[in-house]
Amino acid sequence: MRKFIAALAAVSLLCAQTAACAYANDNDYSWAETEIEYCRTNGIMTGDENGDLNPGGTLTRAQMAKMLVEGFELDKEDTASSQPAPSEIPMQNSFSDVSQDMWYYSYAETLREYMTQPGDRFNGDEIVTREEFASTLVRASGLTEGNIRNSGMLEVNFKDADEVSSKYRTLMTIAVERAYFRGSDGYLRPQDDLTRAEVCALLYRVIESNKGNITLTWEDLGIEQTYTPLLGEAQISLESAKAWAEAKGAAELFINAADYYWQYGELTGIRPEILYAQAAKETGYGKYGGAVTPDMNNFAGIKKYGATGDEKDDHESFATQEDGVRAHFNHMSAYIGLEPMGEVHGRYNSVKSLSWAGTIKNVEALGGRWCPDLYYGYSIVRNYLNNMSNY
């Protein structure tokens, strides 16, 4: 059953990668049939007296409150918010325009904690925009602004990024980088309305992925997809890479390490500029500043075998710069499917044991593999590699 649901979800998510299928035919919502039924079955969305769910209808704030509270079981004590059940909420009015006899009173009260800068009025009949829903969805799923990973990704990927309201920008970024929310054709359309069918698709996507029933990957990100090969001859010279590093104010140790990157690029067939760009991301251009310190010669944030924490002792330490660079290439070799060079570190073998080891052929596919961030590979290309090519 789980595989069947996942298969249906894959079809729906593939449809969503086109121009937001919901806009294609106002009367055809077959693309969201699975998700709509999911919301109906789980009591997330109910219809009128005839059972019509009105998938093409827009979403009001009151309806959003009900769908998020029911969908994420925000009334359960075992959730991160520890919210009481709607029926147990003390008889108080957080919103001046929501009386206790309104059908959505308890939902509005519960949702208040997850709203961004809620005011005195709830305005339950007001239509919800895409940015408000995405931001409230992120909070309801258990994430906060502190969970952001790629602060500048909206500007890099969407032509209308500046239309996202400042109060929603961080949460909207999180929604996109987690593949919870997607744009199409290079636009987010943050001020547009959402159809009820689209909302069902989003809720299904987030709730079921959080439960582990479906897996979202780097290809589910609603951005322009690119495929940057990891293998091949260097397309950027050593001198240009050093000039780029110097222009970025890189530490001297990082600039000097470039020689080893181009040396091992020739020996392995892995494009050195890609791993050098990744090292810039991982080390802050050799300035580090995190758990890993410069003396560890760990340019890729490689952890020790079996390590689950993020302290200094959880990371590998290499005797020399060359050893650290070689370890970086060896680690990537496990992802690509190449034989390592010399003695390997413990984490290499753990990667080799994974089912997808040897299948990663492009930089973008590192997202969700090298680290949990689905946008990780794209970030290397769009924030570092593309900039390096200008030198």
C-alpha cells in the first residue's frame, strides 16, 4: 500500500513540475485526485452538504486554520507546539473578530501560534495568498526561521523574488528549499491565491514526507533544473580559480590548496573546480569558523565513521593539506563510483555501503545525499561555481 501511494504521489509531483497543473484546466483536477482524497479521508478538508470539495475554489484563512490544525494534528499533546485540543482551549478571544460561537473559533486560536505577526483581527473570510500559506505551513510542520539553510536562494532562482513580503521571506525560503513549496517557470507568484486542490497537494506532500511515506529529492525543488557533470576536464584554470579565491578574500591556506585540487583533478578525472567550489562553501573560503578548524585540513566537512554529532571530534582530521584534498576526492569518488587513491578514511566505506553509492554523476544530485539540504548541490553551482567562471 505504501509503495502504491508513493507511486501515485510521484505522478502528482511530476504534474506539479509543469506550469502548476492547477492552472492548466480550471475544471480538471485529476492531477490531484490522490491528494484530494487524502485530505477528505483524513478529515483535513470537508465539502458542502452534497460532498463537493470545490477543488477549484480559493482558500480562506478560516479554512486554512482548519486544514493545518487537522493535517498536522496541532491539537495533539505530542506535537512540538504542545497545543491543547481545540475543545480544551480556555474560553478566551485572541482575535477581536472571532467570537466563541464561530465554527472556526478553536482552529483560529490554535493556529495563532503558527501565524507570522498575527494582529488583533483574524479576518477568517479573507483569501489566503501563496506566501502566507507557505509560511504558515512551514511553522505548522515544526520549523521556524532558525531552520533556514540558503538565505539567498529566492533571489537566485525566481524573477519575482522581490514580491515576497519581508515578513514571509525567510519562511518562504524554507518552504522552497525543503521542496514543500515550488515555483514554476522561474516565478513564485507569492501574492496569488491558492486553489483548494493545490493546498491538498501541498499538505499531502509535506505531511507524508515528514512521516517518511514519500521521499522528496533535489529534483522535487520547484526551480530551474540544471545538470552539472562531476566528471571531465577542468573548465576553469588553476590561475582563474586562485584569482577568484583572492577576490573573495579567501584565507591563504585555501588559495594554496588549489594546487592540490587541480593535481588530483587530473589524476581522478573529477572536475577540480567543482570540488574547490564545494570546499569554499564548506570552509567559508578557508576561514572556517565552525566545528572544523584550519589545522584539521578538512576541506569538505567530512565526518568520522559513525559520528552523528556536529562537534570538532565528530569530524576527520588530516595530517597535511594534500591528505585533506585527497580525502575530499576519495569521498566524492564513493558518490560517483570511482576507485579511491591511497588509504581511505572511515566515512568513505560507509558511503560505499549505501544503496545509491556510485550513482551520483552531477553536482545538483549531491543535495539530500552529501547533507540533508536538498538545495546543497544547486548552491555550489549557483553561488560559487558560476561566480568562479567569471574569473
